[in-house]
Amino acid sequence: MLPSTFEDYLEAVLAITGNGGQSATLQEIAAALGTEREATGTTIASLVEEGYLERATDDAVRLTEKGLSVASVVARKHRVLQCFLTEMLGVDADAASKEACTLEHDISDETIDRLSSYMDGAQPPAGRMGHCRSRDTCTLLDCKEGDTVKVATIRGPRRHRRLLDLGIFPGEVVQIRRKLPNQSVVVRVKGCDIAISPEIARSILVESCP
């Protein structure tokens, strides 16, 4: 099992590059993790030596297949944990993200699978979703092309697993790329464009939507 610091770095590279295929600079990685450039360079060198990263240029790296596998698992754990904390426990999205960062390194894949399955069939406790329904909250379907919004909550628990797999969960920032004639919405999440049906878009509540 990799040290939690190494997993954080791989997860950060995945977040920066979207799908892992592009490269991330040392400056971008340091900024994402809040670390000093020198310390970032040392850790990156170790990950390159271990085969989790490869050099794209002298100042940039990309995930190898081995690194992408680890980063994807850690990122999924983070998404599931953050969604559970916000949707089921009513924790603020930013606080939930920080808690997920701590928990994701020690929780097992089996527990994450069970937690994800549980959320598929569970209803949020009464009053848990109220903190997301402010006057500045609307659905993804209400947004205009070009809007950048933050996911507040997701109505309909059985949609959780599919949206988590797409990287859409409470606290995540998405950009509205296009609205199609059939009312489907194309959004950009972590560098990837994803088409969402109007039924699903209507179930996603977002904040700061004009």
C-alpha cells in the first residue's frame, strides 16, 4: 500500500489532467496540494522512480497506467465519502472534502462499494438536504450555456452511483458547455465533457446559478 502522501500526489495529478492522459506541471501540483516546490519535486521524483509517473518534460509529469489505476481508486473513494458526508450526514461540502481526504487512504474498497450501494437505496435523513436549498440554488437544467456552478445536492438516491462514476457529486464545480435541442445538458467536469439527460439534470441542484 502506498503512503497517503503518494496517493495524494497521484490524485492531484489526475484532478489536474482530467483523465490522466495529459501532463501536469510541478507548479500546478504544488498549488493543488499547498506544498513547497522543492518538496513537490522530491516526491514527484520518487513516484517517477517507482513507475507511477513518467516525465513529459523536465517540469511536467503524466500518470503511467500503474499510477492511473491507483489515482482512480483514490479519487473514487474521495467522491463516495464526500457524497455520503454531504448527502447523508449534512456536512458542508468543503468540510466533507477535507474529511474525505483523511478517510480515503485507510478505507477498504469493499467498504466503499457497500457505502455506494447503501446510498443508492437510502433516503437522506429528514432535514439533511435543507442546507442546500437556498434562494441561490436551482437545478442544472435551469442553467445557461457558459455558467460555472457548484453541485449542492442530488435528488433521487438511486442516481448517486452513476453520477459519482462521472465525477459529479456535491461540492464539485461544473461548467455548462451546451444545451441540446432535446434538453440534454453537456457539462465539463475535470476536463471532460459529459452529456446528461434532462431527467438527471433536473435532479442535480447547483449553487450560484443565475
